[in-house]
Amino acid sequence: MADDSFLNDLPKQYDHAAAQEKWYPFWEEQGYFHSEPNPDRKPYTIVIPPPNVTGALHLGHALNNTLQDILIRQKRMQGFETLWMPGTDHAGIATQAVVEKRLFLDEKKTRHELGREGLVARIWQWKDAYEKRILGQLKEMGCSCDWQRTRFTLDPVCARAVRHTFFSLFKEKLIYRGNRLVNWDTHLQTAVADDEVFHETVPGHFWHFRYPVIDLEPGEPTHVTIATTRPETMLGDTAVAVHPDPETTLEGVIAGLKDRLASAPAKEKPDLEKELAAAEKRRETHLPLLIQLRDMAKAGRKLMLPLVNREIPLVADEWAKPELGSGCVKITPAHDPNDYEVGLRCALPMVNILNPEGTLNANAGPYEGMTILDARKAVVASLEEQGLMMEVEDRIIELAHSDRSKTPIEPYLADQWFVKMDHLAQTAMDAVTDHRVRIIPERYTKTYLDWLREKRDWPVSRQLWWGHQIPIWYCATATEKELEAAFAGRDDVVWYRDEEQDQWLICVEEEDLAEDAVPGHTLTREQDVLDTWFSSALWPHSTLGWPEENEALKYYYPTSVLITSRDIISLWVARMVLAGLHNCGEVPFPDVYIHPKILDGYGEGMSKSKGNGVDPIDVMEKFGADSMRFGLAYITTESQDVRMPVEFECPHCQALIEQTKKNRVQPRVKCKKCDGEFSTQWAEKPEDKALPRGPVVSERFEFARNFCNKLWNASRFALMNLEGYVPGPVPEEDLTVEDRWILSRLATVTAQVTDALAAYKYADAARTVYDFAWNEFCSFFVEMVKTRLQEETSRPVAQRVLAHTLDTILRLLHPMIPFLTEEVWQMLGKIAPQRGIAALCDAAPSIMVAPWPEADTERQDDQIEAQFACFQDVLKAVREIRSRQNVPPKKEIEFSVRCEASYADLVRPLEPYFLSLATARATGWGPEIAAPALSANVTLTGVEVFVDLADLIDVEAEITRKEDEVGKLEKLVAGKKGKLANANFVERAPEAVVQKERDALADLESQLAAAQSVLEKLRDRK
RNA sequence: GGGCGAUUAGCUCAGUUGGUUAGAGCGCUGCACUCACAUUGCAGAGGUCACUGGUUCAAAUCCAGUAUCGCCCACCA
């Protein structure tokens, strides 16, 4: 006898917190998350996109990880040996920046006061704290990662992979060092990548000033005028450029404008005309001067750079646009990307005027030591003093800022390390074009290929302390012979001569080199660390222990799918593909699924800096992990990003306060309902921090919470009614119509959910099972089974079908709703340990390891489904009449149905259910049924439902309703008639479509006739 | 500047290869709480599918253009 005492204590509402606390540790103890290579099963592997240890997870992470766990759990149930590899990313610059910021805020200390070791130790502490928090959040979400394999991009296993990769790229000469212009973050004192730079518009000025011409000859201009938004950079100017062919270029511009004007729409013409007039005027005013200057440039003439009194050449270069400004442009190769290119083309010296921390260096002469802004003021003042300053315009400037420190970026010349991309990029492109890697949705392949096509070399060095230090040692003094002697017999050391710097670059594969590794010489190690993406690029194989040849790597690599967001397709996905191909000779994954982005109610991305970010922990506390997961899966459609309006929840009265662009950046917000105040993430002052915190939540998860609760209660009903359950096969003839209907639908739904998940159609899977569980299982099957459970004879079969159907629904939902399904599974196992209709199965000890349902296609029965649909139609008609006639719920009514005899035969077996589902009793079925004298009526296709309510009926209401119905039907009939009267349609449309329309017309006409006849009767009786 | 995507009910979204009277959830209206569930049930109202053209017997769906919004990439002395 099963112990079912727990049934008395089941709460009416699903207690998500209790279930989560109970089952996650259980799964862990059972070792279900852990995977080992198993030759008897196929592997299914996902590596987590490692979250940055900079902070806690946000809702985007919750979505990303939910989608991964859904696949992992499903595949595990399908019998794959599943590995979900978890881990975190050290996120070099981002993490160092937050820790430095904290250090300064809390202790007023800079990293220089702590030193490299001290700071790195602090960052490890930070990492430990946040890694714990991140992994904790994943566990709370129910993620079934193999925690025993947890990796960190900076741990020894990953470090070894980084060293080996760097070494082999260096050996193949795919890594080089060069003096290049980089985006310099003067605050963090490091180069940052292009993608770590954002632009912000700020008000600024556009200064026009002039440089004197040296050795002036008669008829020549005394000065050359140039303009800039950054006048202090003139200290680093090494030339002024003018276009080599201003005549043709200007003519070209004018011709182009004329062409455009000819074909432009009227509303753009005035602007174009203005532009053309300006260009033509310029031909008169500027061109002669530009030609003269060009000739002077070709003659090698020089200008005097004021303030620092340096002679600089006038050069001819196409970068100077004759149609813009004065037509001349100052060239500062060390501090501007375009000027840098000009500098290379014209072999100009590159004068760096900046110190790493953003002050001016000795090259700036009298301005040495000043900050950029101070120098700017001083330079402007000096130029004015010397009468060289012309006009000053106000101008809005798009200023580059560092994403990490939020301070302005300075273009800066520095020694940097690069990975040569031409060949590597090509391999990554080929992998996608020949479909070894498939990107889903497909449109993102364009993003991927477009970026790779540029094949821009990848700058991989960062002047940071937190990261993989570049394994290069420098030696300027040794000879090649000495190196050969020192590293004789070692194939883990290679060296090249750096001609630019006149020194040896020595790279070693694994062990660090000692200072005195080359006798008689001192080696110094490169201080820079590698770009974070360098280690992330190796993630799919480094986590499996590469370069070590081990069983896990062989078994799990390549992984099965990568699930990520679109903003890192180029940064990460492309680099993983090329690194995987380079290191392992195989793509890292055959599929890349790009999921939607979660936006707020204004259509903006969520971020901490906007204050609209939702913390998954808050969502789970309010709705439960199951609801969050289901809600996220439900919105994951292929086509679209998703808007999720967010609200503050008042901690005093739980009222929801709409988030506006205004209040979401305030440190405190007042509740509109209870007037209580609460703090937000912006609270910094003690008086704000003292207030209770108002979490940012979204009501979008409510429907999922309701669904979970519905399931919980349906399960509760089933459990409470399985008393005396005896397992056993059910003979086919014992199945009722509703049994066969639900089993048919169950087979279809099982197939649909399985197919949807295989195609990454999460929303389809979620919607399908939601509709089935709620609208078919709960609303019909459970309701209908109630009466059968009351009777001894029908009870056993009813119980078996009920248990089996619930069992299958639970398994279909488990990947999305893991905790609730396990909770019910365990209870169901106690009462009904063996389940099934034809063949019996012992319930698995956990739903996590239960087999994924197979669609029982033999049970799919269109006829039964059609029969059931008829029943549902009539039931709905009866309910509608009840409702619109305001019949009290407990009052029993009678109805009759005029229909074909065959229709009557279909529905009659289900006749008793009209009583339990609509408190209604059928008095007659068939073609001979006559309309009662006074009736409420619903007309269906070939079917009329009558309720004789004699003196209770609200005749007036029925007349109005019927009139509306007749009007509507008349319109439809007219529409159809028109369509069929169109010879074109009848001739050209496929016969089947035409026939369909004819049938529809006939049907509508009969409905109309029926409705009219009822209406007439009602009018007569009035 | 280049590319990608979106625009369907008050809100958030579905809508297969063009083909019945365009759907769901929330919200709204009415009715109903001993009987699994009020986080519920039953019923109802609510849409010129952004706009303008085109293709077609037939367009929410295909094509072109316009408008608005979002995202990515590049660039701006």
C-alpha cells in the first residue's frame, strides 16, 4: 500500500521556493549533472558562453542559460550523454576597471599604490565573490551544468591552452609586434579595441588657424589655413596636406551633384541646389589657391609650425578634400588614425606628444606636463597672441569614449601585438559558407561574413595587469648563436628578430623563462596581457583540456550547439571558429543559435546604466524559477526581439509603479499607492540607502506563473484521485471517446514539441504544450474524467489514462519547468509507480532521467478528433445561450439539436457530459427536431442548437442578437457571392479552392436561413 | 554612410509554401467561489494587419517606395 499521507498537505498554490530547495540538491547528489565519456551513447555538448565576473547575471543571461538548459535536459532524456560545460570569463579590462573603481571609491587608492601583484590579488578576491554569485544564480535557475568541470578563462587549464595557442601562432609567424596607432584609454592606461569604444555627442569648437609659409616668394600665400576640433594636437603635426589634384576632384564633385540633382525628388532639391552653388563658388574662391599650394607641395616647400617652431613640409595627399574647409588639413600621424595613414604614405615622422596618463610629454615643448584640456586652452591663447587664430565655430562633436572608464579616447602610438587574420579569417568564412557551421536564424550569417571579410589584423595586447600575460621575453644583447646554445634541444622555444626595435623576441610554450636563461644576458618579460577574447576564442576546446590529448576532448569535441546573443557574433563566434579550426582542425560546433534580445517597454536594451535592468533573482523570488524559464522560452521566437515593460515593485504595499525614463534614474521613488518611499540601484547617500529596496520586476511572467499553478492543481487533482490505482494495460475497447481523443492529441503534441525543440523553436514548443495542457487536458479531459472516477466500473481505466497523460505532459514540460515537474513526478511515483496504456513502464527515479516521450502515432485519430470537435461546438453553443440569457449556474436547462443523423450519432456518446460541463440536458437530436415556439438559438455549420426557455427568455436581447447575426451573415454571403461571380476567380483559381468557396457559401446561406427563421419567430411572439 | 530587423486588438506578441469569418496572453465588461485550481471557471466586447503603389483570380503574407522605431558595422580635419 502506497504511502499517500502527503496528499492531505498539498497546498492550493504551487510553492516554488520549497520545490527548488528540495530538488536541486537531490539532482546534484544523484550525480545527474555530471557527465563522463560513454561509448554506448552519443555525446551532446554545450559550452556556456562564460559570463563576465564583473557583476551579477541579468535577464539576458537568464534567457541565454534557460535556452541551453532546455536543450540539455531534453537531450539527456533522449538518451544522449549530455555535458553542459559551465564557467566564467575573467573579462580583462572590464573586471580590472570595476575593481579599480571600487578601490578608489572605498579606499581612495589607485592601482599604482597597490602594485601589480596587489591589484591582481584584489581582483582574484572580486572574481571569487562574483563567480560564486553567478554560479549560485545559475543553480537557482535550475541549470543542469556539470559543476565538477567548472572552468575559468584564467585558470591553469585555460592558461595552458592560451600559451600553446600563442606559441603555435607565433611560431607560424601569425603573431607580430608593431608600432601602431591604438585607442588609448588615458584613465586605465591601456589600448582598447574598436568595439570597446563608444561615441558620444558633446558640444565643442572648431578652431581655424594658420601656419606661416617659409621662404616666401612673391605672389605666394603668406599662410596656410587649417582647422581642427583638437588644437593641442598641432604640437604633434608633422605636415600639412593638400590634395594632389584639386581641379579634377572639385569638378567631379560638381558633376556628381548635378547628376543627383537631376534625379532627386522635389523635396531634396533645394538642399542639393545650395550644395551645388557652394561647390561652384568654391571653384572660384579656393581652387586657384589650392592649385598653387599643390605646386608648392610638389616643390618640397615647408611651413613653420608655430609655438614649437618646427619646420614641417607641405605634402600632396588625397586625404585633403578640396571641397571641405580650407582644402588643407594638418597631419598629426601619432594622434589621428587618418593622419597616421597619410604619415605612412608620405613617410612623415610620427611625433608622439602624450604620456600614457594623458599629459603632454617633452615633445610638446613649453606645454609639457599639462593635461590635454589645459594644453588646449594654452595653445589657443598662444595662437591668438601670435595673430594666427582665425575664426572659432561652435560645433557638436562625436567624441570617442572608452566603454570601460567612460573617459575620452586618445589615438596614441604604441607597441602592440597583433594576430594576422588573412588566412585565419578565410578558414572561418569557409566553415560557414560550406555549411560546416550553420547560423540560426540564417540572416546573421551576413553579420558574421561581413566582419570576417575585412580580415583586419586582431590587436591582442592590452596594457593591463589582469589577464594572460604575453609569453614573450625580450633580449637586445644576445647573439643568435648564444640563443641557439641556450635553448639547444628545446622545441618549446622559438625566437625571432624584431628589426624595428632591434631585439630578440623569445616565445616559450609552457614554462616561464628565467631572467638569466641566456647566460650572460638579461631577459625581460613583456608586461602586456592578452585581449580577453583571445582566451574566450579557445573556450570550446580549452575547457576540455586541450592541448592535452584526452578522452573528454575526443568524445565531446566538437560541441553540439552554441547559444548566444547577436552582439558577439564577430567578437566571439567568429574567433572561436577560427581558433577551433587552427588548434583542433575541426569547427567547434555545427550550429549557432542566436537568441532575441530583451528590451524594456520603450524598446531600449536593458542595462545597469539605464536603470531598467531586471535581476533574475527578483523575478524568481516573485514568480519562481519555473515561471521565469517558461516565460522566457515562450517569448523566444525566431523573428523578433522582445519588449518587456518593467515596473518598480513597492516594498511596502507591493503595488507596481510604472518605470519612466525619469524615475528609473532616481535614487529614491515614492509609491503612488501608499506614498511610501523606496530606494533604487542609484541610492548612494546613506538616507537613500536606508530605505527598503524597490526591485525592478516585470509582469510579463505572470501568465507563466498562472500556468505553473494550473498544472500544479491539475496534478493535485490527479494525485488525489488515483487512490486504489492499479497499473495494467488497457484493452483498446475499454477506451472511451474522450480517452481516445486525449491520447490522439497527446501523440500530436508530443511530435510537435519534439520537432519544435529540434529546430530551436522554443516559443512554438512552449505554446503548443501550454495550449494542450490548459485548454484540452485541464478544461476537457480532467473535467470529463471526474464522473468516471466516481464509479467503480469506469474508475480503473480513467485512472490509467489520467496517470499516463499527466506523466507525458510532465515529461514534455520538464526541460522548461524542471522543478514543478520533478515535484509532481516524485509524488506520482509513490501512488502510481507503473504507468502506461498498452505497455507499462516503471517510473524513473527522477524525471530528469526519465525517457523523453515518443509520439505514439498510431493513436493519432482524425475521426475521433473531429467527433470531439462537434461535441465542443455544441457545448459552447449551450454555454453561450446560458450566459447571454443570464441563467443561474445551478439551474438545469434543456436543449435540442437539429442536425444530420450522422452528427447526432457522433455526439450522443458524450451526451452525459453536457450535464457536468454545462448543467444542461439534451431532449432530442436529429434532422426532425423542430424549433421550439420560443427559443434561444445558436446556428453552426449544419447544426442548430435550441434552448426552450419559454417564460424565462429575454426576447428583446435575443432579437437584437439575432439581428446582428443575420446582418453579419448577409455581409459574408454577399462577399462570397461576389467572389464566385467573378469569372476570373472561377476560371483561374485551383478547383479545390473554388469548391471550398462554394461549400462555404452554401453553408453560410443555410446558416442565414436558419437565423432568419428564428428571428421571425421571435418577432411574431413578441 | 552601409547593413539587418520591426510596424497586426488598449499592452506584449503569434500568424507555416499567398486561399474559410486574422489568433493568444494580459487588460477591459458581465456572470459564477463547499465539489483540483479566484494565480480559477464560463461568456462577451475589442483589429482599414503603419502608409502608398504594384504583382495576382486572391495579399497581413510577395515586390517597390514612404514614414516611424530598434539593432549592428563603419566614418566624420
